[in-house]
Amino acid sequence: MMPPFLFHPGERAVQLRAGEAAIADRNGSVIAASILGGARGFISKQFMVVLASSDADGRVWSSVLYGKPGFVSAAGDALIALEVASGRRDSADPFWANIAANPAVGLLFIELGTRRRYRINGVISHEDEAGLEITVQEAYPNCPKYIQRRELRALSTDGVADGVATGNSIGGSVEALLRAADTVFVASVNTATGADASHRGGPPGFVQVIGPHTLRIPDYHGNSIFNTLGNLEVDARFGLSIPDFEGGRLLQLSGRARLLWDQDDPYRLTGGTGRFLEVTVERWILRHIAERLEWEYLDASPFNPAGPGRIISSA
């Protein structure tokens, strides 16, 4: 019998407090240091990858890169190749500068139309003008919960990123995009185990704006492993990216987050967990991405909490 996966102290602390350590031990059996054979074909089909990284000042960022299927592939049992030529790298995305400061990255391959996803944490082992190679440290599938189904109907990579805006206070277009979001991607780090990229989804309004620098995000029932929350238990640095499916923009926020336990939740916004992430935003970037994407919304996740996605406003 295989020994249980060894979680880091932050993960174990959250699992124990939630009373889900035994479930985590069972579910953790899928975590490996190599890519599942069946996942290799899945990865090569993707036109989107979510990336977690940290900059030279220690800020953590979540990024989303797009390309024609095949631009990212499993080049071996424990190696990912990401082909993005230097001339196509968006200088407004912190990711490209971040990897020079810190080679640890998290990757999330997520197919919104089928609700399939695969997660890899690793280290950049090679970079040149053509792209990157990432050595895998942890790889594992995730469940399909809370993913809103969307199909990509068209993708053009001939555009140019523009309209870059930055700031640190939530308002205007940034607030509107947050209020409408039903899909976000998060980034967290741990000095011992590296960076991690993950997905959060829910009904529109599940990301609550509670002040000019503060967000609150419900934490639903998941796989009980608590990778993100375990990282935050020992390192509060946090990144968030929100794709604007209709407008072709990407919002990236960096700051710090903490987990709130046993909160009053009369509308069951957390689906019964009583847990919220409180995020303090320190910096954001909003821009039109270079790729031109046409998405079709199909349906919401059947796992989304049924309660009203009420937003607490700073007004």
C-alpha cells in the first residue's frame, strides 16, 4: 500500500481544523511527481493555461496565457513545454518578469467546456527565445465543481494587447468586472513547495466588494486537500485574475489574503462551510489581451450554492 502524500504544515493545519484530514489523505493519493499518461493528451489540446508566479518584490500574481492548441505540451513524464516566442510575450503581464526573479510556477490546465482540469506545480528549468520548459514537482487532477461551462468558438492570435491601466483602489471598470465575475483564478505560494494555481467559481457576485481595497470570496466544499488555503495559512501573499469573457480583457490583482472561519452566513453564500477568504488588494492591472476570443456561455455549475449571490457594497 502506498504511503499517504505528505502535506506541508499549512495544508495539514487547515485540514485538521476543518475536520477533513482523513479525506485529504485519501484524495491526496492522486498527487504525483509525474504527469498521468491520460493527462498528456489533455494538456496538448488546451488553448489556455493559468499560471501562478511571484515578482522580485514578493508580490504573487495569477496570469492567463492563450495560444493555438499545442502551444503547451507534456514534453515528458515530468516536463512541460510552453511555446511562447519572445516577440509574443505581453510585457504588461508580470509573469514574464517574475520568472527571472523566481523560477517556481504553478500551472492550471482547465477546459471550461468539459469542466476538466489538471494542476501542476513546478520550476522553470530552461528558457530561450522560443519558450519555457517547466520541471514537474507535483501533478494531479481536480474535480469539476463550480466551473461554469463555456465553449471557445473562435481564437485569433494576431491582435495586440492595449489599454493597460494600473492602480490599487477598487472602483470603476475594475469593480464592475469583479461584481460580474463567475470565474476567477487564484495564485498562492509556499517557500517550501513553490507556487500554485487554482480555480474558483460561483454565481455572478460571489466575489464580494466590501471596500476600496478589500474583497471577500466564499470558500465552498472541495476536495479537502486545501492547497490554496494551506499555503495562505503560512504565507498570506495572494494573486487573483479575472477574465472578461465578453469584453476581451483580463484583470489581475495582487495582495494578501486570510481565511475567515466560522462566519455568520445567513444566505449560505459559502454553501454551508462558514468560510470566507478576505483579500486585501495592493495592486491591479487591467488590459485588453492580445488574443481575440469568442466565447459561448453554456450553463452554470450545478454545484454552485443556491443562495442569492448578494454583494456587500462599499457604498
